[in-house]
Amino acid sequence: MDLSPYKPLLDKLVSLSYHHDLDGLLDNLLPTADSQTRFKLQAEVRRLTSPCLRVLDLRSLFPEQCQLVRHQGLDHMLPEPLERRFKVLLEEFNGEYTRGLYEALLAELAALRKQPAQFNTSPWQQPAQAPGARKTACAS
């Protein structure tokens, strides 16, 4: 099932799920949803809010631009724009480094790579899309 039409709702559910019951949220926000849609949305929220252990070390892509970002025992090396985004996303994800936060940072990385040459000095692949890597590379 394609959940892209539910992206804005998923974003809201992720934030709210830390403080409210997910079933109750779905009852209030999507009362007419069938059981399959509710199940898929619940599974996606749980996936996005699950812990991630994958470290982002982007020094090879951004030489001399990365700063150490320590959080929950993980040392990330991020350029300043991604460090700022990381801190903003932490608020949305209840201060937790999750799969959803990791995937959002990868999307930000892709956007940075579309900017002028200062961010495009070396060839790259998104870490989650490397050959042989699984899409759910974060571990709990």
C-alpha cells in the first residue's frame, strides 16, 4: 500500500505518538479509515519512531566542513546545515535518534547535493542506498 498520500498525517502522527495513544490518534484524525489502512499507518509510525544506530559520518563528502554531533552515545560528523536540521528534527522525534530522523537527514543530504559545487566535490551514494544495503539499515 502506498502511504505517500498520508505523508502529512504520518508526520503529525509521529510527533503526537510520543505523547498520545496511537489508536486514539487514528480514531480522531482518520475515523473512516479501514482496518488495513490503520494497520499500515500504525506500522509506519512504529518504524519511523524506532531507534536507529546508524552513524552519519559525512567527512568524505564534505571534507573540512563537518562538525562532531554527539547524541545518545553516537558520534555523527555533519556539515553545519545538516547539524542544524538534526537539532530541529530531534524536537519532532521527542529527542530520540530514530529511523525517521535518519531518513529525514538523508533527504536533506540529497537536497544539499543538488546545491552548487561547494557541496558536490566528490561522487556519492546515499548511505541507505549503497549496493547490497537494506533500506531498513537502522537497528534497534
